[in-house]
Amino acid sequence: MKPPVPDPGPDRLMQVLDEWQPTPELSPDFGLRLRRRILAAPAPLPWWSVSRLQWVAVAVLLVLIAGVGWYAHLRDTPAAAPATSAVIEAEMIAQPGPDSQAGAQLDPVMRDLQMLNRDGDLIEHLDFLSAGTGTTRIQDRVQNDD
Amino acid sequence: MGAELTVVLDASVRTLDPDTELMLRFQEGDASSFDEIVARYRKPLLGFLIRLVRDAAASEELLQEAFLRVYQHRSRYRPQARFSTWIHQIAQNLAFNYMRDHRRDRLHDSLDEPTPEDTAPRELADLRPTTEQSMIEATQRARRQQRVQAAIAALPERQQAAVILHKYQGMNYADIGSTLKLSESATKSILFRAYESLRRELKDLL
């Protein structure tokens, strides 16, 4: 019976690995070529210009934000009130008929004024209502009717 | 307190690591420091790249690129990290990118590489004790080297880098961890697994 083969230790593995000893030789013009490459290589960009594309993206984003802000500002600001004379003129032009929708949209004060203007004759002859004699006249009229 | 500690740590790195000192001088505008860095690191870094990439011409190109990056990005270096760790990290990233880009070529190449059966140690009884014997020994040595190279190349990328940094670049666990962006315990674990795989793969040579 063969004796068990002892497990070779790590030292033996290291000795075997030591056998791989490449002898690197640099080409004689290594230094010259390196110097040439260094001179030909572009200078490294400073940190702020490393990502030029990012700066462009930031600029575009800022322009977009400014545009959206300006649009929102314009939308939220009420239109400037036109001059008073222009309002009166516009309302005079838009003098509504009795069943006009425009009339319904007019200011209540204007509506009252229009009503006074339209029913002026009637209102003039209603003065008897304000006096105490009015009742007597009505009673007289009722008696005369009878 | 924190700031003071950072200053003390920075000062200790500066005093302990002459390469870091060189790099800081280069950052301050001393161009001769860069030449000194190139002179110190070109051979060890080339060895590192050749072991990872296994192509001498490509390794030299990658080495040029690594030094170019050190030159261009010198302002990004912070002395909290050892300079050797930083430059190895740059070289390793370049090598990994190259390896990924050329994976298909490497697969084709590996089909042409000798199999373990081809490279198994021959019976020495047949060898004649002449210069022929030394030639045979040289051939065997070359084959063993190829076996080691192939076994390391068969490891996953990170394990390859860890083994090369540990075994051939002589880095400690902390520095390997910094280079590979791993914790020290994760580095130990990755190295353990890598060496176990190599032991299995190279069993007949041990």
C-alpha cells in the first residue's frame, strides 16, 4: 500500500509561481514617445467645463423655467381696466332691448336708470300715492263707478 | 480634531512614502518629479501589465497611457492613498478594458496554447547529459512557465489582479484592497480562492 502523498504546502505553490518571470524590456524610444504623447494630448478640461453638455442642459432648463414663469404671470394678472369714458361709451352702444341678454349682464344701477327712463311718464303720474288725499280720490272714483 | 488628524495622516503619508512625496511635488509644478516617477515605475508596471495582458506590445502601449493619465489627472491625486496604489489602479483599469475588448482574440489564442497533456513533465531517464539536456531543461522550464501563465489567466479578472499584485508586485493586503476597491478581508478571501484554484490547476507541478 502506497503512503498517502503529503499535500504540498503553499511554499511549493509559490516556488512554482516564481517560475513565471517575464523579462519585460521597454522599447528604446519609450520615453520619447511618451513625451510626444504628453505634448500632443489636449490639456485636461477644468472642473467647470468637464461636462459642457450639462451646462447647456442647465441653460435650457433655466430658459424653460423662466418662460413658464412669465406665462403664468401673464395669465394670473387681470387685464388693465379700460378708461371710464370707454366703459360708458360701450354701455351706451350696448343699450339692450327688453329681452336682451346683454341687458341682464348690465350693472343693477344702470338697469334702474334704464327703467326710470322707460317708465318716466308713468312714474310722473303716480304722485297721488304720496299724498293722503290719494285714498280719498280713489274712494271717490269707486263711488262714481258704482 | 478631524482636520488635525487628517493633517497628521497626510504628513505621515508624505514622510513614509517617497513616491507620494514625488507626486505631490509634481502636482505643485515640478516637472522633473514626473520623470522620476516614470523612471521608478516603468519596469514594475510593465511587469504587472504583461502578466495581466500577456502581450508585450499592448502592455507597453497601456503603460504609456497609464503615465499619460497620471500626467493629465495629476490634480485628482489625493495623498490619502499611496501613490503606488493609485498608479496600479490606473494601469489595472486600462488592462481590464483592453482584456474585455480583446477577449475574443484571447479565446482563439488559448486554443493554440499547449494542453496540460502536451506539457506534462517527460521522463528524464531518456535525456542525454549534454547541452541537449540543458536545452530540454530550458524547454521544460518554458512549458512550466506557460502552465503557470495559463493557470493564472484562467482565473477571474479580479483574482488574476490580486494574485499578480500579491505574488509579483509584493503588495500587502491593504494596498491590494485599495487597488481593487475591496476591503482587506475581501482581499484575503479572494486571494485564498485564487491560490486554491491555482493549486488544483498546477497539482502535477507541485
